[in-house]
Amino acid sequence: MLNLARPREQVTAPAFWPMAGIAFAAAVALSSMRLVAAPGFEFYLGPLFYLLAYRWFGLTVGLVVAAATMAPSILWWGHPVSVLLALGHVLVVHRLSRGQQSLAAITFFYQATVGVAAALALVWVHYRTPIEVTAVVSLRKILCEIMLAAIADLVTLALVVDPVQGTIRRARQFGLQRSLEAAVSIAVAGAATLFLLGELHHVGDRLAIHEQEVAQVVADLGRDEPFRPGQRATLVLPGARAAMPYVIDRTAAIGTAAHRIGCARTDTGEAGPDDRDTFAYWLTMCYVVPAGPGLSAAVAPQPHVLVLFGDIVRGVTPMMIYLLIAELGLLAFGRAIRRSMGLWETALRGFGRHETLALPHAPFHETDALLRAFVSANNDYVVAEQERQRLSRAVSELRSAIELKLFGDVGFDPAACALHFVKIDPVAGERRLSFPVHAADAGQFAASAGKHDVMIEFRRGDGGDDQWYLLLAHEYDEESGHWRYGCLIRLRTAKAFQSRMRHNARLMELGGMASALSHELRQPLFTISLAAENGSLMLDAADPAAARVAAKFDRIIEQVERASSIVQRTSSYARLERDEREPTNLVQAVHDAIRFMRPVMTERSIQLFTELPASVPLLLLPRIGIEQIVVNALQNAADSIDAAREGGRGDAGRVSIALWQGDGTITLTIADDGAGISEAVGNRAFDAFCTSKPSGKGTGLGLFVCRQIMDEVGGSIALTPNEGAPGAALTLRFPMEEEA
């Protein structure tokens, strides 16, 4: 696409260097002209041209143009001081500007120091010029060169010259510091220049008035006492601060007489205009006024001229002081801007390196507030980025460890018995994938439909019964029937976890059986031991067989004691296992038990509902025992639901678990809608070997062991029928006095 706006901003000059040569020649020609703005105020354009050349073409060209444009001053004043000052000016600008400091500011300090020193050394010492005139000359030079340097600043800010490409274009942006310094310099120096021009313009008018006053005083003196040729004296005007020498002579010889009092020329009002444009004219001329018949008086007004120039210097001095203060302020402002820019550059570089930054203190309140906000945002971003990288590494490690899969648009297809989801791959892009689900686990997905946050454990449906997976899905969309986000985790330890729980269940049941058997066997063993002892005492010692019978009774007593010892050790072992307590989170224990039993519930198409708080106080409990109580309760609930279905209740299949904290207790209820409590069991549900299950399906020790565990922790357990509904509820209450 063509950029039609470009020609308006950039001009390609085919004859760039020839045009530059013509411009150089024109600059030299214009610099050869001494421009007079007011009597005693002359200037030249050389500084403008060599500063532009330096900005556009570099140091070498700047030095060449400075020498060429200031060379005519050698013809004017007979010395190369102006050329040397111009070369030094370019070198100082090159040393100090670095593309940021304005030309006007550097020029001010250069001319106020080096330029003034050169003027004092040359004008005052070499030409013996009075200090008042030397001061005016120095101020004129400073103001002229500041104005020209400020103009050069504005020109180079507006136009950009590329000598390599041979192009000239308008600048799209302006440097804030240089623009401000140039504008302030032009404003202040321009005001001082206008004041000086006005004062110098009025020097001729004031001297004309002064000449009339001198003529009147001379005329008055001549009437009082006639003058004689060759008479010399001093004249003091009323209110004047200095006396003026004068000489009386014939009018035809008055020029020669004026020389005797130091006047190089006479002012009769007929002198050419060029004579009045220099300071030398005012310092070396004499008034010529009538002094009588055929006589004239030549009066040297130099004292009065010096007073006038002194007044001009004193008038412009406040403005020069103001200019100095302005330049110093601009210098400080420029340093503050550069410091602010440096802080921004440091902050931006730190942002590029993703590093935390120290809070800076910028010179300007606005910059400081903005910079602090940027640094704070950068540091927050760096911390977030570090956390993101840490999480990314953790996710990568987690993915490799558990085969974590992250995806979106998760839905379950009952017909295909498969999960469908969309996976975003950085390389392959969006991919739609499917994951088979075991038919026995499909009921969990149907029961979870409509829930915004679900956690479902299931098996892979392509023959991998050993492979268990956990689906976490979030934000259910009613219209599509899908979850927006989800992840899939392979449960590598599911088999080991189930084996451990089954092993713990068998150990717990054996412990319960040992405890129950120890209670049931103690009485018959005691009876056998007592009968043996009584039988031994009843033997007749005279009977020849009594000794053999007594030996048998002793062996019976010995074996009974051995059996009692075995039962005691077994009972102690079982009790020791249950007494191992640890700080236990009941919510987590219930979740672990549910996780273990969920496959059983899924296989039997039993819906499991939970109402659990986020957390409860930790209690000192046998964690494995508590988990086994919940597992036993869920197993009994499942068996009860199966019994209800066999009895003709096809709608049975719901188990609810609720946990809440009350006054001093934590209560856990596990309710089902199964067959309920059998009449044959009644209130003996917690007795050992009491069961309503068919032979071979239950030992009758599950609830018995549960009660023992609850008794040992100081809690209570109760099995009650549901009010107004089928099924039963197991209620556990844990005291909080044992809170860890």
C-alpha cells in the first residue's frame, strides 16, 4: 500500500550536496554583512549558520562553517578573536549538548564566561574602551548570539536533515527540553534585546538634546564674559554628574582645536549616518556650538556619553540577571527531565528483563506518581509471572506424574458411553477427542448432570478395568449440556488404595472378632477349668486309676490356662491397634471412605449425596477406624438397598451423608432408603454376631466393632429407622473435648 502522505513530510533532493554548497555560499555572503539594528547595536548571522551546520552535519562541518562565516570579522576588526570564539563555541556545544541540551543555554553560559573574558581582554585592554561601553558590547554580543542559537534550536527541531540519505523532512515530534529552553531563551533574551535596542536608539536623541543644552550654557557664558580664541575650560551643566572639557577657537579652525581636547571628529549635525552607528563615534566626537562672532566652542561630551551607557547597563542588568536565573532554572529543569527519563529507561529495561524494581523518587510529582504506579504494576506482574512459571512447572510435573489432561467443553454421551471434550494444543490447535467410560460408571455422569462443580471417579471403558480416572469439571452450561472447563487425572494408586482399605477392613474385622471371641470364650474356659479342678478333688486316692485321671485333669487345667493366655494376648493386640489416635479431619476421612466405596455404589446404581462443610475442628481419633466405620455403614446401606430391590422396591437406591458441628459435638449421619432395620434384629444390631444377612454374607461383627471404636473415643453410635420413609440412618456423635 502506497503512503501518499510521505511526500509532505520528507523531500528527497537529487542534488542535495550541490544545494548544500549553494547554501554554504549564501551563508558566507550573509555573514559578511554587518547588520545595524540601532546606533551602537550591530550584529552578524555567522552563529546561526555554523550552529545549524553542526546540528545537521556534525562537528567537522560545523567547524568549517564557523571559520568561513566568521572570517570577515578579521577584516572588520583586524584580529581573529571572533573566529577563535566561534570555533570554541562549536567545540563547547559538541562537548556539552549530546543532542539534549539546547544551543541557547550552552551559548549563554559560553558567552557569559569565555565571551565576556575575551571582550574585556580585547576591547578594554587593547582599545582602551571604557568599562561602560565594554559592558554594553558584551551584553549586545550575548543577547545576539542567544537569539541566533535559539532560532537554530527551533529550526533544527522543526526540520531534520539526513545527509546520508539526502533528505529533508519535517520532524514529527519535538524535544520537550530543547523546545522549552529555546522558547524561554527567545522570550527573555528578546525582551532584554528590545530594551537595549530602545535605549541605544535614544542615545542620538538624548545627545541632540544634550547638545542644545550645552549650546545654551556656552551662549550664556559668552554673554557674561566674551570668549577669546584658544581658551580652554570645563563645562558643568546644571544637574550633571560629570564636567566636560571644551575649547574656544575660530570657527574655521575648530576641528584642529577639538583634537587638542581628544576629539577625533566634530558633530555639527552634518555627519554621515554611518558615523553615528558605532560606539567609537560617540566616544571620540565633540559638539561644535557658536561661541560668539567668528568663534565656535568644541565641547567633548564623553563623560556624559559614559553616564548614558552606564544607565543603559544598569537598566538592562536586571533583565540579564533574570535571563541568568531563567537559564539556571532551565538547566536544573533539564537535569530533572533527564533524571526522570533515566528512571523511566531503567524501569522499562527492568520490565523487559522481568525483574522486580525498587520504588524510585522522580523529581516531578506527576512523573513520580506515574513511575511508582508502573513499578508497582511491574513488580506485581513479575511476581505473577514467577508464580505462573512455578505453577507451569508444577503442572508439567503433575501432568507427567498423573497424566493430567486439561480441556474444555466437556460432555458425556450416554449412547456411546464416552466423554467428549475439546483440547487446545499449541501446535495442533483445537482438537475434539473422546474418552471411553466403563458402563458400570455411566450412572455417575447422569446423576451429576446440571451441577456446576463435579468430581467423578470412573474406569476406562476399553477393557482397562484396572485403570481408574478422576474427572473434575466446572461451570455447567444448561443449553449445551456440557461443562465449560475440566481436567482428567489418572489414579495410579487407586488399586493400591482399595487393596489397603480392604486389608484394613479385614484386619479390623479380625480385631473385632478377636475382641468378641475373647469375651465369649472366657466363660466356657473358666467353667472347664473349674470342672477339672473339682473333678480332680473328687478322685479317690485309694483307686489305682486315680493318678492317671488326676494327670488328665491337670493337663486339662494347663491347656485351659494356655487358651486363656492366647485369648488375652489376642484381645490386647486388637485393643492396641484401635487406641492409636492422631489429629483427624472428619471431612477428609469421610471423603476418603466415599472415594473407596464409590465404585461399589456405582456398580449397584446407587446415588450418593453429601452435605459436608468445608472444614471442622481436628479431633484425636483413630483415623483408619473412623474411615472403616463409614465404609461399613455404606456397605450395610448398599446391602439394605439390594434387599429392598429384591423385595420389589425398584426405586430404592439413595444414600445421603451429612456432617455438621453442634454444641460441643460433631454429628455424622449416613441414611439410606433400603429395607430398614429387620424385626429379628431389633435393638440387638450392635451385638456381636447379630446380622440379618443370609448365611455366608455377613459375620454380624461390623456394627459391633463400630460401637467399640465409638466407645473408646467417648462418642456414641445409634441406628434408627427413617421417620415417615423407608430405610435407616446411622448417627455418630463425636465429642469436641478431644479437639486437637
